[in-house]
Amino acid sequence: MTLRWLHILLIVAFAGTAAIMVHIFFLHVGNAPYLATDDGLVNISYNLGRLGRYGFPAGPIQAGTHAIRTAGFFNFGPWYFLIGAAFTWLFGLGLEIQRAIHPLGIIAIAGLAFLTFRQVSLAAAGAMGALMFAIFVYSHWPMVRPDIMTATLAMAGIAAATAAINSRRPLWWFLAAAMTMGAITQHQIAGFTGIGLFLVWLSAAALDTRLDDAGPADNVPLWRATHHRRTFFAAAAGAILIGIIYAAFINFRFGDLWDHWTYYATYRSGTEEQGGYLNVLQIHFDVAFVSLPARLRFLLLAGVAAAIILLVLTPVMQQRRLTFALLAPPLIIGGAYFFSLGFYGNWHAGYAILAQTAAAWAGGAALAVIVALARRARFGHKGEALLALAVVTAFAWEGRIFLERPSPMQKAAASWVSIEDYVGSVLAPMPPRARVWGTFQFGYESNLRTDYVQLKEAILLVEKIRPAKRHTIAPDFIVIGYPEQSKWLAEMAEGSRTGNPLKLLAGFFPDSRFDLIRLIKAPPYGTTRIYRRVSNDAPRPAVPPSIRVNDGRSRQWTSRLLEPVNPAFKVTDGVSFSLPFGRQTLRATTKDGGARVGQLPAGVYLIKTEISRKSGSEGGFLTATPTNKVKGRQADTGFGFEIAPYNTGTGSVSLLVRHGGGALYISQFDADPSAGFRVTNVRPVEVMARKAEKQALPPFKKWSPAVPAAKITPRSSGIIGILGDASAVGYQILSPDIPVPAQTQVAVTLPAEVKTGSVGWGVLDQRGHWLLPPKANRRRATFNTGPSQRVKIVFANLGPKAQANRSEFDVFVGALEVGVSLGSRTYIDDLVRCHPSRQDQYPDLCLYSSAK
């Protein structure tokens, strides 16, 4: 096989693997990653693409400086949003399309490597691309956020710098500086890439006559050399051009930009509080590299080490200019960026992308240099051919792994609701261009569907309006989601009592009140509460709020309420809460008589309560939990249990609860010490489901300890007690293999009561990978078995750190329900079995015509 055909095969393998990567991306991106605050930035692209307006109506106030940003945006530059606007113009509104910028950026970076290495080693570029594909699938979090554009522009700058050193042409230095300035203006965290590019230019200029003996060279001091002056001013022109375009997009508001940069720089002051420069840099290193699967981490770091060694050996090697051109830009520019992160005490997975891509590029460049050296050492094209074969094999293996081994995003998507469905359910009651204040990320269609403004920013703006005029700008609806609910509850538990701005609405708009009209519940977003503004003298609604419920496993939504049931909710004491908040854990316990407990079968319920209060200007909260020892989830999507805020004038509060069966605790937090409540109505929500086959889980005598320290003690009525260890994320006990059908929906009900430690149960597939990661307070969960035909249930410690005490918990008898198959065989396959064309295949089933 000639080298040309190997290269063609390599390109085909690259394209095929990229197609598989994009296929997998679109399988899950509508559900996962979950809709986060930063995804609200898509509002900029939507407005730019539809209205031609570069601004952020959903978040009109700049954090920290309070500058207005309805025309102009300071956190990030416009380049990412221009791509997003083009996608909006071409394809219309769609979060999935906007998130696709991320994998397209990964493919673009790999394509740049092919263009840069093509004269030396296409196989080296293929190796770099294969590595980046795997990093993306198993590590990246492809939300709507410009970090991928920062990395893409920075890598374009590295590619142009390589061409500039090789060709010595000023045009390439112009492009290198333009792309690097694009990265810097896209996100100021990339500022040190500019210093890195200057060091690359300075090194190339200083070593120019030493890199080779041929070609034009000025044997005069650096700053007097005509060629070097030309390249310097070309680079300066590229940077200035991009800077001017960026300034035009922010309307030349340099004062606001300076204020933003000053505020942005305050993150550096947090470095010392977090252990100093080295500790902060270590955390960024962990995010970028340690979080990767071990094989990918090894390949990345080995590639960087090889590149450093080869760069150090450049003076004694042949092809010095080529070696320096390939290795210096990724190592110096990427290194400058990475080491600057130690001054930035804020963490985001997006900051790791540029560090990862620069490391992968350096490794690919090191392979290209080795191939070039082998070619000069009488090996000819054998080295390139062998590497090409290896990379083609790697692509084939990688594509198969992508298809067979679900990524973390794929696993999450299997239990999370469609984002567009959830947001659509939130906004469905609202007429076009309704005025809405609410949870930020649900307003990404602001100015197009509704006039939606982030709640806290709307409050800041309305405070500046004269009280007598505030009614003219009152919102029509209020949307309260998990971020506000969790934050307000934590602040009350902390004792600051600054939360729950529902009380502010009564002060802002004394002639109005806000009635609850809808509750939307689906994982991972919990319950979102929709309030409508009405006149104070309007009658109180006699009907319950409308509801929309989804279990996260399908596109099925449920809305129908059944007749009330009458469980007895009794007064109980001692419901304790442990809530992760910021860098601390808040602990709170309900007051005497501050909770109620009742017994309910598994299901979804709309629970109505009546609040009684005597005094106090603050509002309060009700919570619903399956246990009296509540450990809040450490997650961006809230604490993981039902929270219902109420203001000072609320008499009735509704909770929408998904319950796994058994005890249900409803607890009250209120600034008024005399406050109380009672449960007045419980209505089940009808969930239409296919019949499932129910069977017992394996008997506890067949379960086994997962660690030597774990001890299993049988108790009465089939209950077992477990005393485990204190290890971080350590398995405690395991069930035996449980046979299940492949591609089938399965539900597990398994109650447990944790006495000490933090423990939850999850489900492993037949390869030992999580089908359902462990979670605290879980009683019932549903999952898809995928290709697995057997599973194990595992109880494991939760949290990344070792616990203070050994885990101790009781496990109660559970059950397993096998539901509908999600495989390739469908109802229509059964229905057509007796079609005349195939009736002879099923003689016992089909009716035959008497005529032959």
C-alpha cells in the first residue's frame, strides 16, 4: 500500500470518527449537559441573528460593575456569538444547534493540525485529532459558552505562528497576532497567550540566523533588522485590527470595559485565600488533566514531555527551523496560558480546553518532528507509513469504543428531561412578549418569545424607579426555579435571612399580588414555580395550579390530577438538614413541631398546605423529603429535594412531590417563631404507564460486603444493617448479579435509612460501569439497561473526601420492575406478521385464505 493511499485511508478514518463523535453528541445534547446559567448566553446569539442587536436583554446588568449591556457585552468578545448568530439565521432557534459550535470547534482544531503538519506528517495530525475526539467525548461539557472559541482562535494563532517561523513571511505574523488577539478578546483569561506569542516572535527573531544556513537573514542587531521590523509591525497591525473591531462591538465604551477588567482582576485576590499561586495552579491542572481518563492523561502529558525534550535538543538537531516552528508555538503560548491560571482563583471546565488542546497539539508536533527526523535518517517514509497505520487503527478502535461505551453525557441524558421541553413547559402559559422576571437560564429566548429578565437584575433596576411609577413596569409573571429556591433556603438556614425576594414584590407593587398558577417538575431541574400578577382585590383562586411532570426517561409529560387521598400527617420533630453552600456545609434542624410526616405509596403528588403566622416581615419555606436526616446534593441543579418558598402574605402553599414510597416529611423554615402549617389536601398525579413485571430483588443473604471493613447484620422482618468504612466514594455492599433484559426500562425500589455518614445506592452494568450513579436519599429510580443483560446494585459512600465516621445504614426489602423494551423490535413488527407476504412464517398465528 503506497503512502498516498494510507493518507487517503487516514483522512477517511478521521472523517468517519468525527461523524461518530457528532452523532453521539446529537444523541444527548438536547438533554445533557443540563441547562446551566451560562447557557443563557445563547440569548445574545439569538438577538444578534434575529434582530441584528448585539446585547443581552435576558441579563441586562453587568455583574460587579452594574454597567448596562443591552447594547454591548463585556464578559466575552463577539466572535463566538457571531457564529451563533449565523447558525440562528441559517437554522432558526435551537439550543442543540448552538451547542454544536463546541464539537465543530474540536474538528476545526484538528483540521488546523492537518493543514499545519501536512508537509511533515499527516499521521501526526491524525494522532492529535484522535486524542482530541476522545477528550471531547469523555471529558468535555459542551454548553453554550465561548471557551471553545477561545481555544480555536488560540490554536489558529499557533498554526499561523508555525507558518510564520517556517516561511519568514510578515503575513503569517499578521494572522498569528490577529487570531491570538481574537482569543484574548473572546475571553480575557487568555490574555497571556499574547505574551506567549510575543515570546515566540522574539525567540524566532533572535535565533533566526541559527535556525538554518539558507534563506535571507539580516546579520545586524535585532531591532535594526528590516525583516524583523516588518514582522513585528505586521503582528501589531493584526492585533490592532481585531482590537478595533472588538471595540466597535462594545460601542467604544472603554470606561465600562476598564471597570469590567478591574473587577475581573479581583479574582486574583482570591488566590491567597485558596492556598496561593501553586495551589490554585494545581487545581487548574487537576481540572484540565487529572479529571481525564487515565489513558488520555498519560498520552497528553507524554506528548508534552516529548515536545519539551525535542525543543531543548533543537540546537544539535537537523532541520532546526522546522523543529522550532512546530514545537515552540504550542509549548510557549500554551505554557504561558496555563501558568497564568495560577493567578485566577475561579474554576470552570471551559478554562481547561485551551490547556488540553495546546498539550495535544504539542504532542502531535513532537510526533511530526520524530517522523521528519526518521525520514532524514534513511528510514524514508517508513516511519510515516507505520504511524499512519497505527493512527488508522486507533480511529477504528476509537469509533467502536464511542459506540459501545456511553459517555458521561450520554448516561446523564438517559435520566434528564429534554431542555426545550422543560423550558417550553415553563413559558407555555405566557402570551407573546409577556413581561417576565425569573430564573436566568429559562429566558434564553428573551426579546423573541417573552420579555424575560433575570430576577435579581430586574430587582436592581426597579429599585431605581420612583415608587409611584413602578406599577407601569410591573412584571406579568414571576418564574422561580431551583437556583433561587436552594439559595434562599440556604441563606435562611445560614441565619442571614436575606433571601426570598418574594417579599420585595409586595413592597414594589403594593396594589398587586402574585398567585401560583403552574408547577413544572422534571429531573434534573426539580420544580419550577410560575406566578401571575393579579390585582390585590382579585378573588383567591379556587382551583389548584396546573402541573406538568416528567420522569426524565422519555418525552412523556403528565398533567392530570386524581381525586384527593387522605393520609394522616402527624407532627414530628427533629428533621435535620445538611446543606452544601459555597465552601461550607450548613446545618439546620426544624423547631419543635415544625414538621409533619405521613405515609404515601410511590408516585407524584400535589400537596396543599395552609400556613399560619402571627408576625414577622420575612417569608419562609416548606420542604418535602423522604427522610428525617436530609443531606443536600452538592450540585448546580439544587439540593435534590422539594422546596416551596412563600412570602409574608401567603396562606396556602402547594408542593409538587415525586415520592419513592413510605414516609414523607414536610418541614417548615420561617422567621416567625409562631409560624405553623397543616396539610389540607393531597392529590395524586396520574402517570400513565405500561404494565411492568414486578419481582423481588435477590435475598439479602446473597449480598456481599464490598470492603473488608463492612459488616452486614440481619435484623427483623428482612431488614439488614450495614456498618461500612469512611472511604471516599468507596463501595460498601453489592448485590449479586441480577438478570435483566437488554434495552429495557427497569425500575428499582430500595428504601434505606442512613444513620451516620453519607451513603447512596446506584446500579452497575455488566461491565462494571454506572448505569445509575449513587445518590443520597434515593428510594426509587428508573433506568435503561442498554446492552447489559445483568446488573448489580451497589451502596457506596458519597463525596470526594473521606468521611469523619464510618458509614452506618439499614436497608429494607425492595423490588424490581421490568418495563417496556426499548430495543429495535417494535409494535408494528408484530402487527405485520400476518401480512399476506409473510403469513406462512406464522401458521399458528395467522388466518389463511381458503383459496390457494
